[in-house]
Amino acid sequence: MDGIDSGVSEVKGCILVLCGLPASGKTILSKELSFQFDKIHSSCEKKCVLLRVSYDNILTQDVEQGIIEAGKSSVSDKGKPSTDGKQASSAWKNYRLSILNCVERLLDVLLNRKNSMERPDHVEDKIWENFRSEVAMEMVSLVPKETTLSHVVMVIDDNMYYSSMRYQYFQLARKFHIGFCQVYLSCDVEESVRRNVHRLESVQTQVITDMVDKFEIPDPKRNHWERNSVTLLNRKTPDLSEVFSLINSALENPIERGQEGDLEEQEESRVICSKSVLHQLDQLLRKIVAKNIEDAKGKLSKEELKNLAKKLNSAKVTLYSHLKTGSLQLPGNLTENVMDASKDNTSVLRVFMEKELQAFLCEKDYNDQG
């Protein structure tokens, strides 16, 4: 198995993102990569290092328990979501961002040969401690300036089921002018569930089945920044030669920040923003429908109320479909306050959406009568 060429003076680096369902073999692959990498480069005069960053080892059970406790009241006695559920979801995002910040700090120390490894701002002590423990042995030996460092490969081990999660690491690679690559471990849901049962720290089966529907497999045709990606089929023994070839290519082709990269970032930001806006509009429509049904209680019979709910939900689905496809577009001034519209009953956007919903409802009534 070939290693990497360490006969250069400058520090080269790359970020390798592993993605796949739980129990798809990501951690096994990362450990085997680390073992073979160290074995190949142990006799090199200059230091070549592969660092593994496992989200499971940093977001440990005690940290997860804190998030779970924060979200325990996310469902009220009536089965409706409460604000605590949103806080729990926000906590997950913040913890993930904290790990990204930790990786950025470590890359800054290694690539720019800095002496200190200080905790990044806004990263909790527990996360920082877990991160330091995750990379402690390599970090202690590499931080001193007298260490002759040649190559740094940072392996990120997590599900990474949204392309936006992986894109954050592409941006990081571009910031430090290092390479970027991805490995998607393909594993069908049945096999993932079967393997998960035998893991020491298994996840709920529902988590796996839900993730299947959400998973955005690396798609170089859609996202040009994902072009340096490979898919490993469901095997007990992964093809390490293919992965090392991918790493070598990334090391020799650092990400340049040029016009193409700027356009990619703008497009990705547009997509992420679009998804966020649509999600908020969907939440807003649900609240409007619920309010209409609530206001009608006591005024309509049980059967009439049931028919109204059916018509409102049908109109909501049609309206959301028009928004999603772009056949109905929001006026520019309304999109600015989309994040707060569901909380403000008097917002201009809410009034606009209520009128549009009524228009679709009237159109449905007219079509039904016709």
C-alpha cells in the first residue's frame, strides 16, 4: 500500500469527511486508516500525521443527556411541540458548530506552527476537553515548533447526512488552502439496523430510518465541490488503497479560493437559505391552519369542522407546493422577516400568507362545485 510523499518542506494538509448511516463502518474505516498510515510513515524523517475526529467521542453520553434533558418538555401534555424542543435542536447545532471550531483551531496550530492551543471562543469547556482528549497524543507531539511536520490529514467521522454539514468542512479546507475529499460508506438500512444492535452505544432504530429519508448522498454533478468523493460499498473490509489514493489527490490539489469557489459558496448559501425559508413558511402555514380550526370550534358541527380541516390542509399543501416550485413567489420585502413571522400574529408576512391560503381555499371550493 502506497503512502504519501513526505519529501517536501512545506506542510501539506487535507480534510477527509466520512459520511454514512450509523453502523455503516465509518469508525472502523477511520481506525484502519490511522493504523496503516502510522505503519507506512513511522520511519519517515519528517512527521506525517493522520488525526481522527469522531463526533461520537466528543458528543459523549453525558453531553447528549444534557441536551435530552433540555428537550424533555419539548412535547406538551397535548402532544404539541413547545419552545424547549426548538432549544434542544438549537443546542445540537451549536455543539456541532463547536466541534467545527475546535477542528479549525487545531488546523491553525498545526499548519501555521503556533505554540499555544487555546480554547476557541463560545466553545464549552466539556466539548473542548473531549476534543483535546480525542487528539491529545498527536497534539502534544506536534504543537512544538521544533517538530518537523510534513503532512496533516484530518479525518472527520460522523453521519454528515446533509450536504450543508459537509460543506462547512470544504469551506474550512479552502480557508487554510488545503485539500478536501469525502468517502460515503453505502449501507442499506436493514444492514445498518442489524449492525447497530450489536454496538456498545447503539442509537434508536427510528433515528436510522429517519436519517435514510434525510440523507443527501455526495453528488458531484449537483455540487461541484463534492467532485473529490468516492463511495465504498457495504463490505467488511474496506478498500484502503482507493481511500489513500483519494487522500493523495486531495493533498496535491489544495482548494483555491477563486471565482468558481465564490460562485459555489453563493449557490450553496442560496440553497441553504431557501430550505430554511421554506421550512419557516411550512411552520407558519401549519399555525395559520391550526388557528382557523381553533376559531371555528363551537361555531360548526363536528362533521363541518372535520370538512373544514380537510379543506384547509389541502389548500395548505397546494400553497406550499406553489411556494416550493417557485410558481408563487414572496415579495422581496417579506422574506426579510420570515424567521419571526410564525411568532408574530400581526406580521405582514403572516397576513399575506393568510390571504393566499384563503384564496387557495376559495379556488378549491369553486373547483369542487364545478
